[in-house]
Amino acid sequence: MAHRDAEPDAGHMFDRFFARRAPGLRVVAEEDAHRPFLSDLFVACSPLRGMLPEPVVLQQASLRETAYRTDYPSAMRRIVLAQDRPIGRIMVDWSADDAAMLIDIAVVPDKQGAGVATAVVGAYLDVADHRRQSAALQVMRDNPALHWYARLGFAPVEAQDFAPYIDMTREPRGGD
């Protein structure tokens, strides 16, 4: 995959678009101090919760974060705050020429359905559109968000019946 020059402006642009979409919330750059929250968020949102012992799910969270840091070292990482309490996260790799990759999005269960994910993904799409960059993501086949992503304009790419994930893309729209 070809990469464009790192553009720190994409992160600043995301912050501004998010502030417009969710004036009661704010985003901050992820820091090491957020790691316990990210671990708890993974456990709270994991489909494995209740099926596996919590230490195993925590191990999965640690492995996933390590993989993200290795595979996407320059990704934008933001924590969503409500009244200075972390309630969600988004990770986006803006560097690919072919698409801005949504790596991860999660919202604590008690804030799901309140528009947080809509504001976060909306800001991500606003930036991609502004940059005239396609948006891309992977979603598990059984994830209820699959239909939500389709409503946002994402379409499957070369779906393979045996793969647990579906790759989806959305072409840029209008932009500023």
C-alpha cells in the first residue's frame, strides 16, 4: 500500500469537525495514561465477554493494542471525553494513498445509542471527504454495525464467504 506524507493536519481537522458535531463532548490525543481505560473498554465491548475468563479477554485486549501500535504506528488515536470522563476511542490511519483506514472505534456500553459513534465516524468521514480520500474499514460479519456502515455509504469490497471480516469502502463526497 502506498503512503502519502504524514499529515498532522488530519488530526487537527478531525478535532475541529468532531467539536462541531458533538459540542457537549471533546476529544483528546490518546496517551499512555489511557491504557487502563482502553483495556476496560475492550472488555466491556468484547463479544467474548462472559464466554471466556476475564484474564483471557484482558490478554486479548493487550495483544490487540500491541498489534495496532505495531501495524499502525502513525495512526491518529483519539479518546472521546464526556465531562472529562473517557467514553470512547477512535483510531484512523490517514497515510494510505488509497483510503483513510478506520482501524478501531468503540464506545462504552452505557453511552452507546447516544450519538457518540455517529459523531466520531461523522468527523472521520468529514476529514476523508475534505481530503478527497476514500474511507475504509473492516467489520465482523455478525457485527450489527455492518448495516449502519452501509447506511453511511460504505460498500463491501470483494466479499469472501469464508472470511470473518468484511472489508468496506466509501468514496469521498463533496468535501469543503
